[in-house]
Amino acid sequence: MSLKPRYHFAALEGSNYERLPYRNHIVLQENAQHVGRFIALANVGNINKRKYLYAFTIVPMNSMDPAELVKQPLDVTENPFRKSGKEGSKSMQSRVEVEDEAAPQFFFDLSKQQGKKRYSGGRDGPHTQKKQPRKAPQATGPCWFCLASPEVEKHLVVSIGTDCYVALAKGGLVSDHIMILPIGHYQSVVDLSSDVMEEVNQYKTALMKYFRSKGKRFVVFERNYRSQHLQLQVVPVPQNCCATEDLKETFIIQAQEQQIELLEIPEHSDIKQIVQPGTPYFYVELDNGEKLFHRIKKNFPLQFGREVLASEAILNIPTRADWRECKSTKEEEATWAKAFRESFEPFDFSPKD
């Protein structure tokens, strides 16, 4: 309670367990402070193949922006140590879970050219005395979209840049429905650093040229609501389907029908100028540069972006509005990803191995 560590490691119970981050202050009673993270590791070489390595980066507190240091993750909990005595010990012990992980753990070194994968060694290299550049934030638990995570479905990946990667959408509206995602763990576009944002825009430009070569325009949308990792959905629309002006009008009309206020963002303005990090929002960008924005204040339909694009006015595939209803086999997904990768290659600026 006194030390308020950012990381607390333990290895006495022979189990692998990573607790949700917890607050080190009382809300509305104390100044905001950094969160704490508790990680337990199993014994080295244990027969159950439980995880005994934890690779991570940490920026010294005095090198961090104060606002970034005290930023609270969406899954933050109250401090479990505030309960005293035996009650506190039981509270922490009751949260310990055993996770069997048979596969060796890998992670991507974000300080080097992406696409190179190295085995997690659990110890720093020989140059740890040198000041390291600030790294992208890391997920505090399992994440389906962090490229370093075992949960990510790598057979869907079609391009890996320095800070971002491109992958086919799971249960996409169409076979070339693409996502632009940061390699590091960022929640929204508003949270991106300038370097990551620059590469996002590079991918947007490359995809726009690619889809235009196929006789298509595209719509980009983001839902920063009930999500933990930024997903920029890029959905191609045949040019003979409808004009860009019709796409914009369809979004506005269907938003009004659901009492959603979609505002136009002035040209040359940036979304970071109108919304603060941590604020829920929905954002649409058309390939002519026009942008629509909605600040989410209460319940928001999670499939709204897909519903508009799947509607009769645009793609006319209403049965595919919900990604969970668009099931495909892993073999089919791998085939589509390979086809897109080969077709996109002339427009792909990412480093090649």
C-alpha cells in the first residue's frame, strides 16, 4: 500500500496469473495516481507448461507525461489490498487462476523493423543502461488484436509495417473488408502517437489507390466504444453502387432514424482536435476526405457502421450486418488473405523480409 508499485511480480504458488490493473488512489478523494499490475509466474520448466516468462517494457516515471502516467485503463479495478488482514489475503488469493499455455510465447520487438519475431528471453539485453525510446503501450490482458498476442489470428494478416499492420476482418462484410490496426496496444485514433498516425495515413492512401485500381471506393469507420484495441474498418464499395455523396447521406439518414447525431468535421480538421482520449465516439471517413463524427454519451448500436454499409442503399447484404453471422473456415480465410496480399503487393510500402 505504501510503495504503490507499477508492477508486482510473484512466483511462490507455481501458477501463471495476471490480474486486472488496480487503482492506487480513491476516486474523488485523492489525486489520480498510476495503476498497479500484479503478475504471478509459474516455475521454470514446469511439467504443465504454464507460462514462466513475462516480457515487457517500462518507461521510468520521471520520463513520462504526467497525464499519460495516471491514465486509467478501461478494465481498471479497485485496489484489492485496501481490505486489511486475512480478508485482504483471501481477496487476492481468490482471484488466482491457472492458465495452461502449451505453446511457446513470442513477441514482436517494437524497437526494430516489424515482421521480425524473437523468442521472449525474460531478461534485458546488454545495452539496458542506454536510454530507450518510448514504446507503445502494452495490453494488460489477452487482446485479439495486439500483434504480439498469442490470441491474434495471424493467418488474416496481409501486411506488417513499422507501427501498424493490415489484416482481413474476421467475418467481413465482403471478402476484401480490411482492418488497419496498430501493432502496439492503443485504444483509439485519438491515443495514437504522431509516428503511428503517420503510418495509418500511409496505409489509408495505399488502400485507396489499390481499391481505385479495382473500380472501388472505400469507407473507413472506427467505433471507440466497448472496445480495447483500435480497429479501423476499411470497407470497399463498388463505384457503380453509389456515389460518395450517397454514402454520406445514407450514414446521416440512418443515424437520424436511430436518434444518433452525426456531425460533419470541417475539412483540414483532425479528430484529435474535437475529442479527448478516453471519450467514446463513432467516426466515419469517406475517400473524398469528408468525415462524420458522433460523440457517444449512452448506449450505441455496436454494429451501426456495418448495418449502414450492408443496407439496401449501399451493398444490399443486410444478412451480413453482424460479423458473428458471417462464419468462414480458417482455410477459406487464409485463402482470401493470400489472394489479397498478392493483389495488394504493388501498393504495399511495408518492409519486405
